Amino acid sequence: LAGSSQRSACVMRLVVLSLLGISVRFANGLQTAWGAAPTVTAYGSRSLLPAVAMQAPGAVGYSGPRGTPLLDIVKTPLDMKAFTISELKQLAHELRWETINAVSRTGGHLGSSLGVVELTVALHYVFNAPEDPIIWDVSHQVYPHKILTGRRDRMHTLRQAGGLSGFAKRSESEYDVFGAGHSTTSISAGLGMAVAHDLRGMARNSVAVIGDGAITGGMAYEAMNNAAYLNSRVIVVYNDNEQVSLPTGTPSAGGTVPAGSLSAYTSRLIASKPFQNVRDIAKSINKLFPAEIQQANAKFDEYARGMVSGGTLFEELGFYYIGPVDGHDIDNLVPILENIRDRGGNQPVLLHIKTEKGYGYPPAEAASDKYHGVPKFDVATGRKFSNPTAPASYTSVFADSLIDIAAVDRSVVAITAAMPGGTGVDKFGRRFPKRTFDVGIAEQHAVTFAAGLAVEGLKPFCAIYSTFMQRAYDQVVHDCAIQKLPVRFILDRAGLVGNDGPTHHGSFDLAYLGCIPGLVICAPSDEIELRHMVQTVYELDSVPSALRYPRGSALGLNALNDLFGYGLEKIPERGTALPVGKGRVIRSAPSYASRRVAILSIGTRLADSVTAARALEKGDSDIGVTVADARFMKPLDSTLISKLASEHEVLITVEEGSIGGFGSHVLHFLSLNSFLDDGKLKVRPMVLPDKYIEAASQKEQYEEAGLTHSFIEATALKLLSRDAVGIIRQD
């Protein structure tokens, strides 16, 4: 071994290869002697208590443990520090079923939380949170974390008015060190905290937990690229559960596999797990050799890694890569995390764990979306509680309309950013898989990709939640609007979204899109109008356009006929193109009315506007109310607005958006055209208040926002100098 380096390397290969013949018992014995649990494969021998659902004697269906003696002890993570590995596994079992039972009563993000139960237990056992910050990317998986950090007794309020947030929230707990709701932020935030620790001379660990969906976003690589450059001790736990999109498996141009090449790459890493074991064993055995042999063995390890896997992407970015490791195996997770915690140096580390979303609850494991987001459900059967008689959702109306158009035009394509189920693109994908593109959580790429499709004459519909489109603002302006490329932006979840709360509200799109020149913006008041508008933007071939609509069920036939006087026997299945920039009058003030009010609505507040108008006229025969549907924010219907301003003493605009949106554009038009100069016209824009509205039902949120029919009525009465009850300031 003391000869040339070539001879040393050759001899070392022979030594290590011969050592690979050592029995598994010997390898396990070495590990046991070093205080670590036995490992036979990369996923190890779980030896778990039953994580799967069990049937209690005499019970029907799935049920968990009869008691939670260990979980009852844990008020904060400090209470679990003295637990044994066996007790930690029992704690995880109790925690899993506590999570299942809690979500069954409130609804919420179940599958992702079930997938990280063991990881959550291990992280809080090994690290000293909150001094060692644990940052959860997206943070829809934090329910077990909330239970372990003093909020167990409030889980029944999850995502309810005045209750716990469904995401990490700094104002809720010191253990929620960084709030989230959108993805791909954890590594950047964790790196910032790690650097702050260094600058302040604090010996702490900064842990970022990111999933294989979130890591498809470019910001993750910006952060990793910077981490090694800054020589920071940030720890990244890469949670790989093969659920990039919601749901994963939607037919698309890429097939039914998880979106993107990264998922395939990490799958290949996992497939090479036998070599990972060899490497782990070789490293352990290497500690027994003299220093010269350790150095030669290190060269062999470096050589072998390059030959078998070409190194890993993460190592090329400067991270020390460990894995893959079974994320449900506490026996291995704990000692591995302890080694990472106690390591020397400042090199960033990436621990690659493999988990199963929905793990331990068979109905979730069997579902295509792994029970990602669920309503209330029956624990014993997994049956979700829903209203089968509810009208179709706006999302499904959009999807059906687009499918009808695409059936006769092969140039129509659909793009989504990892949300095929939430946007209706999954339905489109089942019909037209080759024309469906799921780009992963990469909204910036989605928009510019759609722009490229438009350059070549295709007709892209880029379906992204309103709140997530914020992440691609520069691309909307620079790559689409300036170049006048006809990308159709479909903004689902516009307005207030209910239980997901402020991170998911579509509050700002009318404001942030309204200032962009040359962009057509429309918002339907009902499902029939939505069909018309899908057809309208389809026919716009020279400019980009944005179509926004809310979450939830549409109005249904009876409400449509009652509120808007459609006189329909059934809802039309196809839409017709609308004249761009033209609104409509739904009802006109009676000619005999001496006090005249105009309500100009955009979007689905039109129903409340009609209800308010009826109440106003019923309460005072002198009052007459005109209700108009703007349909378009850009271009504005200047003729309609001028008529309303000229023929009424009060004009109220109503929208499901923030200040700076539709009402601001109307006020600007009225001011520039001298409608406000003589003081005869009173104008009030009704918008979302200038605050973040917390989780609650949509009905409760719009009541808090002051955008229901009673507030519209009260606003009109105040402007008419009549008694007004329930007025709120929109500030």
C-alpha cells in the first residue's frame, strides 16, 4: 500500500471489494457498537409499530390506538427529548392518528402531513427548536408539527374562523419560524437564518424541509447555488414522495409520471440504493483503517461515485449529499440527523429521504391525490362528506368549455404549474394528453413557455391560481404583454378562497394586471358568463388576456333565473364570444324613482348586488336601483359607465379584489372625463379591505370584508343620507 498511488488505489479496490463480502451481521454489529441502529438496505428495517390503519375489536373500518399516553405527555418538543427510539416510534403512531382524527373534523391537507410524521418526530427530537429553526416549505404538511408544539388542543379549530392556520404562521407560534403557503422558499429562508447565525456568532442549525414538488421551482436552485458559495451550515431535508403535482398521474405530454426531469433523476438515485449501502458500509469500515488507507479509500469512494452515478446534482452544487434514506424509519432517521447535527465544518448538507404521501391511512394511500386536500370525512371508511346536489364548480365549467373548444381546434393547448386538479387541466389532460403541459411548480417558466407556444401559432391557455400568478409577474409583462403574444391567462381562485386563508386569496390580480397596457381582463358573474368568456379569450389572437373566476360552486339554474331573469330551462352547454370591453345592464331603475342608485359589479358579487337592489327598492319606493355587470375591467366600457354616471346620483362599484383594481380604474375614468367636477355624483368603490383576511368560510370572509348584499345596501343608504346599519370602513 506504500507504493505508487495507482497501485494503492488498485489494492484498495481489492480490499474494499473483499470487505463487501462481510456478512450483514458483522456490518450491523459494527453499527450497533457505534450506537446506531442496524441498517441492511437504504430504507432499512423499519421495525415500526403498526402505521397502517387497524380494526379495533367489534369496530367496522379503520381506527387508531385506543389511547395516546406518550402524546399526552408532549406539550412542547422538550418533553420528548428523553424518549427512547421505541417510544419515538410509538409517539409517531399516536401522532399519525391524532392528525387523521383532527383533519376528519375540519378538512385540510392530510396526505402531506401523514407523509412526514416520522420526520417531524425525528427533527424535533434531534434539533432544539425554535433556537434551531425548522422551516417547512409550503407548510401544508405542518399539522404533526403543530400538534407537537403546543397546539394540540386547538386542532379542532384548524382552518376555521379565529382558529389555527392551515400553514406555518409566525404570529401563531415561536416554532413557526417562517410562514409559508406558496412553495420553494424554505432553502432561501433557511440560508438567510444560517448566515445570520454565523454573523452573530451563534452555534445553531438551520433546517429547511422541501418536497419534490417545491424543489421543481427555480428559486430552490438559486438558493442552493448560493449556499455553498456562502459556506453555510444550512441543512436541507429533501422529502421525495413522487407527488410533484396535484394529482400526480394526470395524463399530459410528459406521460403520467411526476412532472419534470428532476423526479426521474431522483428516482434513479433511489434505484441505485444497493450502492448507497455499499458506500455507507465502506465509509464505516474505513474508520478502522490507518490514515494512509483511509486516504486511499476516500479516493476509491470518489472514483466509484463518479463511475456509478456521475456524482449527484446536489454535490455539484456544493452540498454534501446523504441518501436516499427511508423517511418512515425512525431507527435510521434519528442517528443520521444526529450525525448531521454534530458534524464539523460549514459545508451545507442535503439529506434525501423517501416517503409516501398519505402513509399509514389506506384510503389516502390508494387515492390518486393521496388525500392532499380533503373536506371532512369518515375516519372508519375514508368517505368524504360532500354535497352531491351542489351546482358545478367554476373550475369544472372552465374545463368543460375548454374541452369543447379544443375538440374542434387542435391548436388549443393547456398549461398548468403542478395544479392540474385545482385548475381543471386534469380533465383536459384526460381528453387531450398530448396538448396538456404540467411544468411543475414553475410559474415563471409556465408563462414564458406559453409565450413560446403562442409565437408558433398555438393557442395556449395558461391556468394558474390568481395568488400563484404573482410569482410570474415579470414574465407576464416582459414576455407576453410587451410582445402582444396571445397567451390566455386563466386565473382560478380569484377573490377570497375560504379556509386556506391569506396566502391563497386571489386579492391582487385586478390591481397588478390592470396597470399592464394591452392586456384584456374579464371576470364572469356566473357560469354562463364564464362559458362566454372562455370562448371570447379563445378568439383573441392579437393580445394577451386574463380571465378570473372564484373558487367554489357556481349559482345553478334556479338562482340564475331568479337573480338575472334568464328564463332558462337548462344551462347552455356552449358559450358565444362577447364584444370585448362591453358590459350589460341586469336591471334598470324604475323611471318613477326620485332617488337613483347604480351598482356596477365585476365578477360574482353581481348576485349580491341584485339582492341589495331588491332590498333597497322594497324598503323605500322612492329609490330605484340599476344593476350593471361590467364584464371587462380592460378595456372599460366607457359608454356604460358614462350612462350610469349621468343618470344616477349614486354610483357604487363592487369587486372581489384589493384597492387599485376595477373601482380605481372607474374613478380614474370619471375624474378624467369631468363626471366628478360638479359634485352631483357620489361614487363609492367597494373593495377588499386593506388587510389580510384570515381563514374562515368564504361566506364569513366576504361578510368580514363588507362585500355582501347587506353592506352594499347599507352603503347606498348612507350615500342617499338615509339610515344605514352595519356600515364598515374599508381600510
